[in-house]
Amino acid sequence: MVVQDAMCCAAMRIMDVRAAYCVEDFEWEMCRKIARQDMKDANVNLMRQYADIAFAKKVDGNNEAHLSK
């Protein structure tokens, strides 16, 4: 029972510290900036793949092109 109480207290303390960190210290704006850049990069990559396939079909007449990534 003592071990269980100690574990419960430790878990509560961890949750309190994490909540405080999220409110006070976490760099939300940096997280947003990185997420937006990742989305832009992924969109550019997807558009390039589509363009590669579309142009390959027009040039080669190949109807078997697939998205590879």
C-alpha cells in the first residue's frame, strides 16, 4: 500500500509539472512554425510527385506510373 501511495503521488507530481510546463515554458509558436513548414514541404513533395507522373505520362505515354513515396 505504501508503494502504491508513493507511485500515485509521483504520478500526480509528474502531471502537475507537465501541465505547468505546457502553460509556462513550452514554445508553442516554434511548434506551430515547424508544423507549418513540415506541411508546406510535404505539399511541395506531393505536387512534385504528381507533376513527375503527369509529365511522364505525356512524354512516354506510360499509363503505369505510380506514386512512389
